[in-house]
Amino acid sequence: MDVRSGVGDLIARDVVLDAVRVTHTDRGGIDLASTTSRFGACSIVMEWSVNDQSGAPAGSHLLTVWANLPRQRSSEHLFLDFLLQRVREVLLAGAADGSIISMYRGTSRGVVASSVETISKHNKFEVTPQQPRRAGMALLNLAPWEGADSDAPRYGARSGAAQTPN
């Protein structure tokens, strides 16, 4: 499974986040001027990069989620916290249903004012695709029985009880 599409599906299923404009970009590709609508609505930008840290799981990505508001709505900055909390809950729900593995890495301390007349705040995550599970259980690799038939346990026999033929 592609991690980006998995996270996108989780966000699309959430009623609140689905109503917000969501943009995906690669690291350094944020254009905050294009993230807010002409009506001054808030937006979320998901900035993705491959997790190339040593020991990182295969397919792991680093995700920075930016919540943005127009600067003229700076008195509503608590809405940024609400959006970021909602994203965190959605990613944790995705981890709970087995579609992804997500680890929360923290939230920015304060609101950042950018040069394009927006204010922003962000969360950071490490997101990994869930490894597919095999259907059924794995069989044990046991050596074949080499004892005599009389040594084999009998169905219904109690452990440690002496068995006498009737």
C-alpha cells in the first residue's frame, strides 16, 4: 500500500478534515500562497519526505502536517490546534485499523506568521505502511515422530496418569 494514498483515504473519511482544503507536497515544495482559498478559508498542507534515517522501517516516510489560516483570522489561531489534533486522531485511527503505522513526533510550539499573509502551525509524524498479514497461521516446522506407536499420547488420556489396557 502507498502510504500517501492511505493517509489521504483516512483524511477523506473524516467529516471535518474532508471539508478543509488538503494539499500534498514533497519536502520544500510548500507554496502557502496557493493553499488558502480566495474566500480566506483554512487549509492543510502535508509535506512528505522519505525517512532515510538509519534503522527506519522499509517504506517509512516523514510527514509534516501544516495547518494554515489567513493572517486576518489570527484571533482564531486555536482552530489550528483543533485541525492538528484532528489529524493526529485520524492517523492514530489508521494505525488502530491496521492500514498504517504512525508515530507522533511533536507539534510546533507557537504560531508562525509567514510572508504570504498566513499563520501556520505543524505536527510531525513518522508513517509506515502496515505489512500485509498472511491468510491463516504459519505452520510449525516440526520433526516427524520417531517414537513407537505405544509412546504416542492418546486422545483423552490425562497427563501423568497411568494407562492400562482394558
